[in-house]
Amino acid sequence: MVTLTAKHLSYAYREKPVISDISLEIKPGEFVGLCGKNGCGKTTLLKCLGHILIPQGSVQLDDIDLAAIPPQTRAQQIGYVPQSIYGKIARTVFDAVLMGRRPYITWGVSGEDIRIVENVMDKLGLLPLAERDMFEISGGERQKALIARAIAQQPSILLLDEPTANLDLYHQLEVMDVLTQLVHDNGISAVMAVHDLTLAMRYCSKVIIINNHQVVKIGPPQEILDPALIRDVYNVDAWISSDGGIPHIIPVSAAYGA
């Protein structure tokens, strides 16, 4: 497994800064939540970490710059799950998940590739949808297929852009449990942009708080997600409950004028 290090990352769209001078380190076995309000730069940061966008600054895997790593090798190390897809990526759900094996396929799909895809689909409850068209299933089911595709890549690092946004409550927990087990059992790292602070507090080992396009806090969620920080970053008054040993962040009111 590898360590992902970002140093002084900045990126702008049409000269408008989106992220500014961000440095961070993601170690093997960490499940990291990227948190912050809409427009703070979470998606852009994820794309920069995955070399989908090329920022100022540097991103390294174990001290090797991503730009120096061949695309196929990079794809074996980093899997990316977007918020949504546009256009047809594959005919069936099975084909979509199988695309995760492309970095490893040379002359053709192997029995091992099929086994890996079927195993991932089974864990995410997708086998009954295997022959369904990707655009004839629900948005939540399609999102699970994209997550399965990235897991089938068997990367060392998973980058996930709001992976539970289109899922109902049951499937949110199902996906988070699968990702947590994957990180724990295989020693990989996962970086997830997430709006649900309760999910971040429950599942993430570390959170990175972004505000005004910069990192303002990094640490274990139970230590840094408190009412004062939530008010400063989100302009929301909230309180935190730990009933049953499971923390819940409960928004109370918008802090207008904060």
C-alpha cells in the first residue's frame, strides 16, 4: 500500500481560485472524509489528487510524482468514483463494473477478472442487476455500480465524490460498511467528499475540513467536529448527541449573518 501526499495544491477555473495552497497526507488504512459547504473545492481537490485535473503544486505516491507514473500504472493505484456520469459508459451493469479491470487486461478478460467483478457485485447487492442497462436502473443503483467499478480496480487509494448522495438510508449504510471493511481488511486508503457529517463522524478515521478553498482543520472527527467549528464553516447551529454510543450531528438552525 502507498501514501498519498499533496503539497501546496492550488487550482483555478478561468482564473477563479477553487482550492488554494492545500497540503495533506493520506496514509494506508485511513478512511478520510473531505467536508465543507458547497463550492468549497472538495470535488476539485479529489480530481487533483487523482490526476484528473493538473494543479499547481505536487501530488506524490510514496515520493513519486503522479505525473511521472504511467497512466495504466496510476489506474492500478488510484480509483475514482464521480458524483454522476454523463453519456453511456457500458451497456450493462456487469460491463460497467468490468471496466474497473481495464488497467490489468492485456489480451482479454480472464477468469480472475470475472471472479473479482462478481465478488464485488455480490458484496454490493448488484448481481440481480448484472444484465440490466446502466441507464434503465435507478440513480442510486447506478451510483453503486460506479463504486463497484472502482473497487474492482483493486486500487491502493479510493477517491469518492459524495458516494452516498443518491442512496436511500439502507444503501448508504450498506455502501459505507463495504468501504470500511475494504479499508480495514486490505489496508488501502479512501478519501470521500461527504456532506453528511454524521456519516463522517461514524465511519471516517480522519476528516479534512475545507473552508474558503483552504484546509482549516485536519484530525479525528470526534475531536474536531464540534458545534463551534460547524457554525464557523457551515453557518449552522448544531448539537451533537451520542445516544447508544453512535454520534449524531443534529442541525438546529441556520446562523444567519454569521
